Amino acid sequence: METINNIDNILELEKVSFSFSGKSNENILEDISFEVKKNEIVGLLGSNGCGKTTLMNLIAGFIFPQKGKIKKMSFGGNNFFSSLVFQEFSLLEWKTVRDNIELSLISFDFSQQKKNRIVNSMLKLLKLEDYENKLPKQLSGGLKQRVAIARALAPNPSLLLMDEPFSALDVKTKEVLMMDMRKIILNNNESEVSSIFITHNIEEAIFFCDRIVLINPLSKGVKEIVNVNLPKNRQLEKLLRSSHFLNLNKYLKKTLKDLT
Amino acid sequence: MFNSEKIWQWVSAITIFFYIWWIGAFIFQNPFIPNPFEVIFSSVNLFQSGEIFVHIWGSVRRTVFGFLLSLLIASLLGYVVGVSSFLKNYVSPIIELLRPIPPIAWIPMSILWFGIGDASSLFIIFLAAFFPIFTSVSFGVASLPEVYNRVSIDYDLTVYQKFIHIIFPFSLPYLFSGCKVSIGFAWMAVIAAEMIAVNSGLGYFIEINRVLLKTQYVIFAMIVIGLIGYVMNKIISYLEFKVVVWKQ
């Protein structure tokens, strides 16, 4: 693993380029550079097909860049470990909520007692205690995604990668879950979790993220990194009426429109 | 599982069937078309002597054994081929060539290879049951959604852990579908094999009574075959209902 330049960062991407064919003239991503700080939520915003999910697969280590470096840092004595929340419901439909969460702990050399303790704390954190013995088919979309998030958080990852996790949810469920998720990620006393959040929805990105990386579908690189500059604890209803939110929303919309 | 309406439908359908059969036998007045009452009364002798049970047991034993052998080998091969596209490319052409050959076409060769007896009939049953299970399992495993592969990579699952927690449970509905088709094929194959390759079982019973012109026994044995085939299918459906709970 490459050494990271800044100790405040958990992840650094340096001029990362990727193409599925391996040919540089067919790059999907070109010279992508940004960093993720400890305990920070970074949004990747761009139109559909601009390479956001490919970038996340690169960070997750499913695929590897042809050019550039992805530097990952560990802290608190733990090795770097990322965990994913997928766009589609990825729960194993034959396992109960409890067993689905425990799946992410299988490869760890923990005692069953410790696993149970972690799963119980996740059930509590994500307000899933009443559903622990239910099968995914018995849950609503919002609850399914809560289970997926609990499963991703259970191994205490350094970086939580979220690929449009709210896209399949209705507006109300999405709002509640987004607010809960921000609290969980940023107010987690047991560990410092950072997160990369992929979306094509500007409002989601502003509400959920501390910084937003705008992907340019034309140059396949980073157009701009925008600081959201909103308080850590956010109330969606208040936020939607604030002039800062509206101005930022307008600016991002215009920038994205210019890119397409 | 059964409600009164369904039972009523069954009873009505069977009664109508027997009625049509009885009218047919009455019209044709042919000694080779016994009426339903002759068939039912003649069966009393078979039950009293216990002869029919010997043949039923012979056929069921062969079918179950051949089916289980096929289940073991076909599912194992199905999992290996489903996981490995490399192996699939080599195994598929062989399977596609062998699959269209009816199991009955193998009977002459099986007699030459294994002689008259259980071994040759087991070989036929094995072949009949093999392809539906193999095809279902390999297709099921190959259709594992990509997101489950990524889940297994993300959580660092070993090959064994991935098989136990993801591939095997995911493939169970496919395995049961294959088994339901397979048990029917195996049951049909055992009857055909017993007519030629063995000296016991319902197939043999039908053949010997055909020669003796005891058509009422032949038809009674056919009814028993239908009933047992139905029960076998129901047993597998029941197991599927109990095991694949997430699909109910």
C-alpha cells in the first residue's frame, strides 16, 4: 500500500486513469485526483455514465487503475478497510436481517460472542431491533437499505463507500435515512468513519456531503471540488429553505448542465 | 396444502375419467380394454398376495437410488461448471451432444455393459435424471447476480464461505426445479428399463402380464405408476416448500 502524503487524509487519488480495454485513448476516467479526510463525507457528483461507479470500484479494489495511484491510510491501529453499500438491494434473501449483518464479519477472527455484540449494536444503531429475525422479502425498501448499511458498518470500516444507496427509495424514506446516516457516520464515537457517496442528485449531495467532487463527463476528470460549508449537524427542512443551499444548488445545476 | 375445493375438483375429474373409460370399454367390448371395475377387482388379488408390493418396492428402490446418485454427481458437476466458464466451454459441447439421446436408447448398450439386472437399470435411471439437475444447477449458479460476487469480494469471503453462504442457497430453487423434472424422468426411465433389463419391478410386471394377456393387471400397474410418480413429485415440492422458505 502506498504511503499517504497528508496524515489527515484516509484516501488519496493521484492522477488516476482507467479504461476497460486498457487503451489510454478509451479512458473512462482520466487524471482523477482528490482526497478524503478522516471523518469526512465526500460526494462524487456527475451525470449518469460519467464513471462514478467505476471510480468507486477502483477505490474498493475490484478493478485497478492503468495509471496513477490510489493511496489508502489506516489509523487507530487498524488496517485500511473499506465497505460498500450498493445501489441495488444486495441483501442475501435467504438470510435473516441478523445473519445478513453477520455476513460482513465472517472473515474476521472474532468469537461468536463478539460477533453477536457487534450485530446487536448495529441493530440498535440502525433501529432494526424489531426486525432481526425477518427475511429481506418481509422488509420495505428503506429497511432493506438500513440492513445493507448496518452490514457495511459492522466490520468498522475506515471508509464507507455508498453507491447511490438511496436511489431506490421513496422521497420520505430517503430523507429520514439520509439524516440518520449522517448522524451515524459523523457521530460514531467508536470509530472515525469516512465516506464516499456517489449520486447524480444535487440536493442529496449537498445535504449529505462535506465536499463534492464534480466529475466532468467530457474530460473524464474532476471538474471542480466544491466545499459544502454547512454545519455538521443538518436539518433537512431548514436546509432546503436556506439561501446557501439554494445558491449552491443553483450553481451545481448550472455547472452540471454546462458539462453535458 | 389441500382445501376442500381442490379435493372436490380432483374427485370430480377422476370420476369423470373413470366414467368415460367405462363407457369406452362398454362400446368397444374388446378383451384388451378392460373396464374400470375389472381393473379394481383384479387388484384385490394383487394386494392380498403381496405381489404388487414386491414390484412397487423394486421400482421405487431403483428410482430413488438412481436419482440420488444422479443428484450427487449432476449437482456437483453443475456447481463446478456453473462457477467456471473455462470448464463450461469444454463440458457443454459433450453435454449438448449426450442430452438429446433418450435414456431408452441406452438400454441395449447398458445390457451389454452391465448385463440383465439392477446395474443396467440404474445406469438408465442415472442418465435420465442427470441432465435436468445438471442443466438447472449450472444455469442457476451461472446466473448469480453480480452484486453477490461483489458482496463476497467486499467481505473477503473464501471460496468455501462464498459457496456455503451465497452460491449454494442461491442455487437451491434451481436445484429443486431440476429435481422435480428429474424424478419424473427417472420414474419413466425405470419402467422402461425394467421392461427389458431386469426381472422385477412394475415395468417387468407390466411386460409379463402383457405376454399373459392379463390387461387388467397391466392397466392397474399403470395406475400405480401414475400415483407413485405423483407422490414423488409432491414429496420434492414439499421439501422445496420447507427448504426454500424465502421464495414462498
